[in-house]
Amino acid sequence: MHRTRLPLLAALTLCAAPLAAQTSRQGAAADPVKIPQLAEHTFLPSALVPDPFINTYVRNNLGIGKAIDVTTPVLDIGGDPVIGIQGDLLFAVLRFGYQQRVKDWLAVRAEFDLLGRLGTGVQSLLSQGVTAATGFELGWLIKLWDSDRTLLSASLDVSNNNFTAINILDFVGGIIDGEETQIVRTTPSTRGSAGLRFAWAASDLIGATLVGDVGYGETISRRADDDWSYELGGAVDLNLRARTSVPLGFVLAYSQTSIPAGEDISDTERNTQLRVAYTGTNDFLISLSFTYDVASVPGINDNVKFWSTIVGLRYYF
């Protein structure tokens, strides 16, 4: 009797082992994808163009950039600059954000930004000084409409920014002109904005995101009245993991922002970014972004062109 049971138990054990392994593999394959999806497309987020998805995540961006051979006119005679100071500008940026899904149609988010800019040599340090800006933003994301391939959400934001500048050239110029000028200037600014965010899954391989915002509030210059601003942007992402075994994705994004009068960067800022992201997991993204910015900086005749590299981390809960 016992001799009959032993071979039977051995056979059942051998059959159960592959079955258990197969069940384990099926369970791993069935792990939910927490990165935003529409239809069969998994979207890759852009640092320039925020997406409309109602989800929970934490993200962090750290970048460094440089503007080369920036020439600042120093002395004017009859309105014409006759002496120029040339040098490089170096800047660094740190952004930390958290978004919490409250309802299927509502998410709340908070973001902290830190930006620093300074001249890398004596010439550019003298002309542009040192700039530091900190900002905190609180926002709400509300789903308005969705379908299998599209999603439209509205965003409401309130931000508070503190701008600190050390400008040696303005300080010396104020002394020469007999005016009272502070070498260190710190100014707060509170602003509000509202806008729309749209996502479209063109296929399992390609997705697109659009954003449009309008803002109003205080400017950095206390001599200027409260001012309006806008932001427009779009991004196209390509996720190779959808059709191949390559865990990579690419995002090409463009953003254009009007800066209120009196800010450290004036007029309009234009940003173009290429992002490469690792897509081998269902809840975590790591990316490397290359950004080209064109902006008008006060005291510099030509637009300043910034090149930067940003490392991004984002984890979805």
C-alpha cells in the first residue's frame, strides 16, 4: 500500500512544480501598470508639459545648465553700448512634486522649486550677479471628460515665489547716479492660474499631450502692476516597449511661456526638450532630458540661449 502511494505522490509533486511556476509567472505578468495609460498606450510624462491624469505619484527633477559667451552692455553713450562684458552663465534647478489622487475625478498636488543662476567668471558675475528663486505651488486637477483614447482635465494652481538677486553692477551704478540701491534684493510674488490639459493615445506606440494655462498675480517688480501671463505647450511620446522588448521611451516637448514684467527673465521664454526614459517597470520611470531654452534676460540685448541636462525620477503608487 505504501509502495503504491510513494510513486503517486512523487508524480503529483513533479506535475505541481511546473504548474506553480506557471501560476507565479502569470501573476507577475498580471501586475497592474500604474504609469498613466489610455487604450493600449502607456504615456511618458514630460517636465515641460504636465499631463491630465488623475493618479498618485512622487517626482524629482535635478538639472544643471549653461549659457556660453553672454555679452552684457555696460556703458552707453548717446544710447549706444560701447563697452561689453562677456562671460558664461551657469544655473541649477531642483524640483520636487507630489500628487495625490483623492477621487476618480480629482487629484491634489504640491510642488517645490529651487533655481540658482550665477556668472562663472569675474565678468559675468559682475554683470549678472547671483540669482536665487524658490517657489511653492499648490494645485488641483479635475477630470472633465474622457474616452478610450482621450482625456481632458482642468487645473487650478496657486503659487508663491521668492526671488533674491545680488547685482553688483546695479549697486555701483546707483552709487554713481546718487540713488539708493540695495546690493541684495528679495521680493515675494503670489500668483494664480487656471488651464486645460489634454492627452490622446494615437496608438499603442505614440501618444500626445497638450496644455494651456492663463495666470494672473503679483510681479517681481513692485513698480509694476499685477500682470497676466500664459503658457502653451505640447509633447509627443514614443514608447518602444509597446511593440518591442526594448525598455526605452522618447518624449519631444515644446513650451512657450510669457513672463510678467519685472521678472528676472522678461518677455517670452521658449523651451524645447528631448527626454529619454527607461520603461522597464510598471510603476517607476527614470529619465534623462536635454533642454534648449531661449529667453530674454534684462540688461542683455540678444536673447540668451541656455543648454541644460536634467535627471528625472517619478514613482507611481
